[in-house]
Amino acid sequence: MGEHFELMASIGGRVQRAVVTEIAASLRELAVDGVDLVQDYPLTHNRPGAQGGCWSPGPTGWREAHGTTTALPSS
């Protein structure tokens, strides 16, 4: 189900590990000091429902959250 990318870091003496998928940038695994913070799912399956999905608001959500009706800059 696409490539998986493992990210590891030690911040403030705590070991952090994440696995992010190529498809939809889903967060497949997240652990701090060996303690799982999200429920994993099998490598051979797509993510169940919206589990671990990367969500961001569209322009309407931005305007509602920030109380502005001006257009956002295009990239």
C-alpha cells in the first residue's frame, strides 16, 4: 500500500518513532519511549476508515477559523 517512511528522533532524552505512508501521508505508527500512541494496522491493508489521515482545512475552513474573508495567497 505504497512506501512507508520511518522517522526516528531523540528529543529531550525521549526516543520517538513514527511511520508515515506514501499514500495520503497517513500516520501508521507513533511511539514515544516504546509506548504506542496510535493503533497500527497490517502492512497489507489500506488504512481503516480515516485512521491516521492527514487533514487540513480548505479556504472556507481557514476563513471561518480566522474570521477573515480575504483570499489566501496562492503558492
